[in-house]
Amino acid sequence: MRQFLSVLGWEIGYYLRRISTWVYFGIYALVGFLFMLLSGGAFRQASAVFGGGGKVLANAPFALAELTPTIALLGMSIVAAVAGNAIYRDYDARMESLVYSTPISKRAFLGGRFIGTLAVNAIILLGVVVGLVLAAKSPWVKPDKFGPFDVWAYLQPYVTLVWPNLLFTAAIFFALPAVTRQMVPNYVGGVVLLLGYLMGGQLLNDLTDKHTGALLDPFGLRAVQVLTQYWSIADKNARYVPLSGVLAQNRAIWIAFGLGVFAIAYARFRFSYSASDQRGVKDTASAPDESIMPAPAPVRTVELPAASRRFDARSRLIQYWSLTTRSFWRIVRNAYFYAIVGAGILYIILVAQQVGKLYGTTTWPVTYQMIEILNGSFGLFVLVIIAFYAGELVWAERDVKIAQITDATPVPNATTFLAKLTALVAVLALLLGVVMLTGIATQAAKGYARFEIPLYLEALLGFRLVDLLLLAVLALAIHVIVNHKYVGHLIVFVIYIGLPFLGQFGLERNLYQYGSDGGLTYSDMNRWGPYAHPFLYWKLYWAAFAILLAVLTNLLWVRGEETHARWRAQLARARFRGASRGVSAFAGLSFLGLGGFLFYNTDVLNRYTTSVQRRHLRAEYEKRYKRYERVAQPRITAIQIQVDLMPERASMRARGHYVLRNKTKVPIDTVHLGVDRDLTVRTLAFDRPSRVVLADSAHEYFLHQLATPLAPGDSLVLTFDLSRTTRGFANSVDNTDLASNGTFIENSAFMPGIGYQARAELSDDDDRKKEKLPPVPRMKPPTDASVRANNYISHDSDWLEYDATVSTEPDQIAVTSGYLQREWTEGGRRFFHYKMDSPILNLWAFQSARYATATDQWKAPDGRVVDIAVYYHPTHRWNVQRMIYAVKKSLDYYTRNFGPYQHHQVRIVEFPRYASFAQSLPNTIPYSEAVGFIARVEKPDDVDYPFYVTAHEVAHQWWAHQVIGADAQGATFLSETMSQYSAMMVMEKEYGAASMRRFLEYELDRYLIGRSVERKKEMPLELNENQTYIHYNKGSLVMYALRDYIGEARMNAAIRGFLDAEKFRGPPYPTSLELVDSLRAATPDSLKYLIKDMFETITLFELKADSAIATDAGDGRYRLDLYLTSKKLRADSLGAETEVPMRDLVDIGIFARPARGEKTPDKDGVSIYLAKQLIHDGAQHVVLTVPKLPSRAGIDPLHKLISRLTTENTIGVQNRAKRPQSPASSAAAKKS
């Protein structure tokens, strides 16, 4: 024990005396301090969100539990350095022979050093907590962002997350050098741990893999996510993250793993000269017998050949090539490099199984998805490789103690630097080649043969390699300038992670953010589109800067023993001559010239504004013009328009007119117009005398005073001629709606608006506070009489007539709402004339591309024919027929239950993946190539989401395009929730009720996660404020459950009655309250509590199956004893819960194993009993009799109710029956 304490005390004292220890402590404290300032609103322009943001306090236990271990993770290289050097420094200083010859036990030696390094790392990591506390107590943070100070809230994550991470990582980083006597394995270990973290994150994207992902993450961050995924805002502000459940399992697994690695290292460690020496074996080969010493060989002299000394360009090239190949092979031939590559391949294969999944259904592995794996989380893995190998290359000669020899050779610094840079880039290119081969192999394994090798080469060895080259230059520069390997690693990570935060401090321009560009997205339809051209100029600009960095690196290259900063600066000044000056001048002029060219494009040819400027403009818009919100304005009643699309130039021109009608009871003397300031206005005039009394182009607000007021009921015509021309490129590429192949531009992007637009106001409470504006609700309540004057789609029109002519390139098809009247070619352009035969909402768009088409027809019960067409990219034909079939099935169900379809055509039109959604416009459905077209629906339990999404969009032809809600809370209940319900009914009819369980599981998961990250307040379903997790996900659950309780016929009759009364109605528009009243009237008195639970309040359940036991019941049947625990809760808008009494009818489900070879879409097996039982709160015992031996049973198995115990509502059945299963034809049930 005395030896152990002596070693321990010496180890701690050694590190506490080193300045680097306190530098590390200071770095952690500084990062923690900065992040807490950002979270606490200390910066007017900058902010950061942890724990969900919004109403989650900056010092909430949950926010600190996310932030503290994340900051600690950023400095994993410090833990590796301190823990690894605890044992490696003996080998590095060539002191192992002396140390190992001292009379000390292995237990005291290794134990003392390991516990010592644990203690030192714990002190260093305590800097995170110190920084967080100091920032929280500083005068710069906003008091309303913080709750009462709670010291345990700061210490608990340090104890439950940081300490366990430190224990197992330090054990690994200590053990690897102890066994291998090298530091390189530590980096490999760090890379593998990082990949575990990244893999865990990928698995969290799929509902069925969350638990596995939580266990796979070595650092426990994913486990915290899973454990707290359904916490409300109130939970996050009040509850500590408990060390239980999946988090406790994760901690136990990884601590055991770390200690297991340490135990193996302890067993293999030897006090020997060589790591491979074995105990008790005498080295007779290398230790000759001292009694028989061989006679010394005579000394001979050899005439050495004369060497010619050459210092010309050829010799420099030879030196460069020699250094490059040696450096490259030094990395590539190392076994640890193969370990890193192998881990990377494993990661790519795993991620490829998850990419593109929706509702658990995979996609075809198209090439751009394989490529984007690298641009996602795998990019962090590549960064680690760059940082690690940059350090290894810079320190290569010093690590093996030959630096003084190599420094004395006649090799210029520039030659050495360029050779090592080339070697690093070659390693990266090799890695990208491996990525490409892995991607191709993955595609082949999945049965996909369209490999697109040129696209791989363009994306990986073209665009991506350029980015990595810039990062490589930066990493080498940092390592040379800092001249400390481990601090260099840390700074590379901090800079890489910190670059995106520059925008928070007003440095949003790509001109300021190293290596940045305007964006890069590949589309099968439009290839690299508008991204490639600006990408080239941005990279040339940053390449010029990288050359300047390279010159600086060359000047500061460490050579000899002059490592002091002052000496290095003097050497740099002496070296800065000749070629260095010439290259610097060229690079500097290029940098300035390209910067000027980029500025000209972003600020002269285009309009550049920062996020703060945009926020301020929106605030000023509200302050100046809010007073006009209720001023009477005319409504658009008809549109006639001709649009000329120029896809190759990303430009367009729109000419035509509005017919405006005064539908109010007062004369209108001034028309308020909104026109996008990026448009060129050639004509904007009324058909009667008027004058412009306000032209505020900055805020896009114009006032036209009419010479003669527009009388009630009277109309006027507004003629417009507008164009949008793409000139140069913007700071960020955002003109993707006008694509060379795949234009999709909505009317709101270019058409004049009438009146004040309340949607332009700031909605985020923090933003409003910064602009000194009071908080406002997202939408007005439906009880406000004024809201019924407008529908939620547009305030400047009700239902209007639509007539459009569109021209495009001769090889493209242009589509808009309406029916094709005529098609012709003129002047080298292709024209299409469309006209709608009935009034529509002011919601329409133009699309144009080189489409393939598929057509079909559907015949209505009255014999009317509806034409169906899908316009799609020629290589995306997989699900076209599935979509057509979904349209037919949808029209079948909707016309039968809700009434006739108002149009005689349905079109689905594909657009590029610059956006990922489908949208329902009058008789036309724009559909992203990223949603549905590449889905791969093959397995019995796959959710057929192309079928579902199509059914949802077709349903909007009733729910939005027949009945449209007032612009009030609950508006999207009438459109989105009803479309969800309608689509679910179509899907259930097609695939059966058993297949709905998986879909409902995903809907429940998304709703519960959505409410946990709510930034304002959660509303009941009938009052939702366009909150997607409510009107989509909760809406699905609620409507499906209510249908189940009251019956489909009764439900649909109530819905149809509401629709018949409200369809095609103008002001006053209906609200969600009327539909809820219709559903209430259709609900039996005994079930009316459901209306309050489902629509009017936020009601949650905790439904748990505790155990299930099957025994013989006689007559070939089985008795099942099911033990349950139930709870019913009501939550407020922030998630604070109150338990309420429960006496509810809830499904009880019992399942049997499917027959051998039979597959079922329900993971619990074949349903043999599903019926409602009256369930009360607390524990209870349910007894049922069933015809087959049950395998699983539980409460609410199909997730119709909103229970947070999503994986505990069913449980495996304990089989205590004494005979094999016997068939029976019926089931009896009783409850006790």
C-alpha cells in the first residue's frame, strides 16, 4: 500500500505542477463559460440551444445533463493524452529500463499511475462545471433564462455521465500504451469510440433500433436521449436525469468494457525491456555466454564513392517524392490504419441500412444517398483522421528521436511540408476510394446495380476532396503553430465545431468562415444544379487563403531546438524572403481579388442580409404597418397569367392581371400591396387612375391611392408584369425553385399580395424580446369573431377563377393547376395553356422538367371518369404504379364516404429533393423525389408510405380544397388531421388493421418527441397552432382511436355532415370547434369523455403490463391472468401534469405465435383477442379465456391512446399450461 500511495502521490503531484494541466483546465472552463453565455442570452446577436431551447431554462437539470458531457467529449484527446502519457512517458524518455529495475510491484506501479491519471483528468474536467457556474452567475446572462441556482444540477451530470466516461476511457487509453508501448493505438481507440457514438446516433433515427443505439454509444449521450425522449418542458426544467433504465445499462456495459481492457493489459504487462518479452524465458539468442567472448573482427577501411551535391529543382523533386512516399507508406502500412479503415467501413455499412428510412421502410440505395453518408456524421470521423495524422506527420521525426538528424539534412522546409501535406491528402483520397467501393458493394448487396461511377468520382474525389484538402492544410498549420500534439488535436476539433457558431456573432458570410461555400446538394433530376458554379469560386478563394496558411506554416516549421515563440518568430522573419514573398504576394492578391469577385456576386448582383438584419426588418414591418391589419382591402376573385420559365437561366417572367373585388361594406380608397423586392417590376397598375403614396421596397410594402374609391361590390383590375432574374450567385444558394430540370415555384414566391401579412411577423418569443416586441400567440383563438373573415391559406382571396399559360424549354413539360386546353411550340419554346373550370384557393404553382409520364383512369360510381397522371424522372419509376393505385383507392373511399371529387383529373408531379415534402394543390400534387419515389416497400411489415402519402395528398382535395378553415387555432385540424384520418382509413382497407400498429407506433413516438421540444406551448388538438407534431401525429392517433370507439359509419356520417355544410364556403369560414361539435354529437353519452380527452385537453396515459400467466382452462382453451398498472394524466401547455381519475374503456390484446413459416405485420404475433375492458387507475387483474396458447398480451397494444410507456404496454406470457395447445373455435372473456 505504501508503494501504491507513493506512486499515486508522485503521479498527481507531477501533473499538478505541469502548466499543461491547468491549460487544459482553463480550456474546458472557457468552453463551458462561453456555451453557458450563449445559452443564457448574454449576446444580443448570438445564442445557442441546449435541452430543446424555448421554455427550457439554461440551468435546467436536463439542459446541463446534455451540455456538460458534450463539452467533456470535445476534449477526449486530452483524456487520451493524459491517461496515455501516464505510462508512455517512460518509453518516450527511454527511462523504462531504469524504472522497471526498481523494486516495485506491478499492482502498486500500474494502480498508482492509473488512479493518479484518473484523479488528474477529473480535476481537468471539473473545469467544465466551473465555467458553467461562473457564466450562470455572471451579470451578462438574462435572468429569465435561469431558474433558482441548484448546485446538484451542475454536479449530477459530472458524477453520473462525465465520471463514468472518464473511468472507462482512461482505462482504455492507459491500457493500450501499457501493452503496445505506443501512443498510436490510443488514437485508434478514440476513433473506434467515436464511431460507436456516431453509430448510436444513426440507430436512434429508427423506432425499432433506439435501445440498441442507446447501448452502442460509449459516452451515454444517446442513452440520455432515449431515457428522456418523452420528457415535457416541465420535466426538463425540474427533473434530474436518473441513472436508471437504458442509461444505467449503458454505463454498466461500457465501464465493464473499459475495466476489462485494463484487466487484460494488467495481465500482459511486464517489467521487461521489450513488450514481447515473456516471463521466465531466457533470451539465449541475444545474450551470448560471457565466458566465451568472440574475438573482435579487424577494422577495415572502405573507400566511399564521391557524392555529387546537387540542389537544383530536380533534386528537390526527388526529395519531395521520397518524403511523400515514405510518409504515405508509414501511415498506410501501419496495422492501426487498417483498423481505422475497417471501423469506417463497418460504420458506412451500418448507416447505409438506416439512410432514407421513413416509418422504418427503407429506400433504394441510390448513389447520392451513399455519397451523403460522408457529408453527414461520417465527416466527423474523417476530421478525426485528419487531426490525428496531421499531428503524427508533423511530429514523426521528433517522436522517434531523429529530428536533429533530419533537421540537419539539406532539405528545405517547404519540401518537407508539401511532402507531408501530399501524403495526408493521398491518405484521404485512399479513404474516399474505400468509401466509394464500400458504397458500390452496399448497393450491389441490396440488389441495386445503377452505380453511377462518374457521380462517385465527382462527389468524392472532386467536391469532397477539395474540402478535405483545405481541412488538411488547416490541421497541419495548427499543429505547427501550436507545437503541441495534443493541444493541436483539441484546437482542430474546437475550430471545426466552432466555425458554424461564427454566424451567431454576426460573421455569417462565407467570406469569413474558413472552407465554407454556398451549399452543395445533388438531385437525380437536376444533378448539381445551381451549386457547382459558385462552389468552384468559393473553393478557389479559400485555396488562396490556404496557400497563405501554408506559407505561414513553412515559416514557423520547427527545425532544431529553437522552439520558443520568440525564437520562432525571428526565424520566420529571416525565412520570409524570395519564393515565400512571391507566393504570399500571389496568394494574397488572389485572395483579395477572388474575395472582391465573391462580394460583387453576393452583395452587388444579389442582396445580402444577416439574420439580425432580417429579424430587424420583420420587426420594423410589424411596428410600421401592423395598424393596417384590419383596414378593408379588396379580394382577388380571378387570375389570368402568362409565365415564361427560363430554367437554364434560373429566371422567369410573369404577366397578367388580378380581378379585385370590394367584398366589404365600406369604400376602399387605398390598396395595400406587397411585392418581393427581388422582383423587377415592369408594370404594376390598376385599370383606373391611382397614385403611389408609399413605396417601401425594403419592407416590401406599397400603398396605391385610388382617385375614386372602390365602392362595395365593385371590382377593378390590377395588371402586373414582373420578372425574376438570377444574376451571379448569393452567399447561400437559395434559388432552387427555378431549376434547369425540375422547376417548382409557388405563387407566393412571385405574386403580389394584397394587404398586411401577419405571417411576416416574428413569432419566436426570444426574437420578439430582442426587438422589444411583446410575445404573441402563434394564432388567434377560434372564438375571436374576426378570424372568420379569412381562411388560413391566404388573406387576400377566398375562391377564385384561374387561367394560366406557361412556356418552358422545348424538351420540358410544364404543369400547373387546371386542365390543359392547348399545347404548342413557338419561337423555340413550348407553351401550355391551363384553365380551371371551378373556383379554387389562391394556392397554385408551376412545375417544369424533362418528365416521363404514366397515365390511368378512375371511374366514379356515377360513371364520371377521372384522369390520373404521374410526371416523374425517368429513373424513378419504382413506385409510380403504386401511387396511381393509391389515387384510385383514395378516390374510392373518399367519394363513398365524404362526397364527390370536384375535379376530373389528378396529377402527381415530381420535383427535385431541395425540399422533402408532398403538397396538394388544386387537382395537382407536387411530390419530392426524396419522398416516396425511391421508397422500397417489400417486407410484410413495411409501412407503405408512398401509398399513404399519396392518399394523404389526395384527401386534401376534400380537406382544404373543399372545406378550408378560418385563420385561427385549430385550422390545420380541419386540413391536416382530417387528411391523416382519411389516408389511414384507405391504408387500413388495403393492408388490414394489423398493419396499422407499426404506423401508429411511429405516430405516437413522433408526437411524444415533438411535445418534448416545443419552444412555445403545446395546445390541445382542436386549438393547435399549425404544430406539426399535433395536427399530424397526435391527430392520427386521436382520429383512429375515436373511429374505433364510436364506429366508422357513425364517424364518417358526422364528418360528411360537417363537410356538406361547409364546403366551398367563403367568409365566415368554419373553425375546428364546429367539427368537434359534430363529432361530439355523434358520440354516445357513455363515451363523451373521449371528446374532452382527445380534442379539448392534453391527456396522457401510463399503461403498463406487469405480468401475464397462461394456464389450462379446460375444453381446449387457456386462461390468461393479466396484471396491469394504469394512470391517466392531464398536462398544461408546458407539460406540468396532474393525475385524474380513470375509468376508461381500453383495448386488451392477446397474441399467439404465428404458424411456422407464416409472417405477420404485427410484431407481437397473431391477434387472438382484442376487446375493450373498463380500466381504472392503479393496479388491477384481468382474467380472460382464449382458444389458443397466448405468447404475448397487454393493454392498448395498437397504441390508440397516448401512453408514454410505449414499450411496456405488452409483455411476454409465462406458459404454465400442462398440455399442448388445442384448437378451439371461439373465445370467451370475463373480467374480475
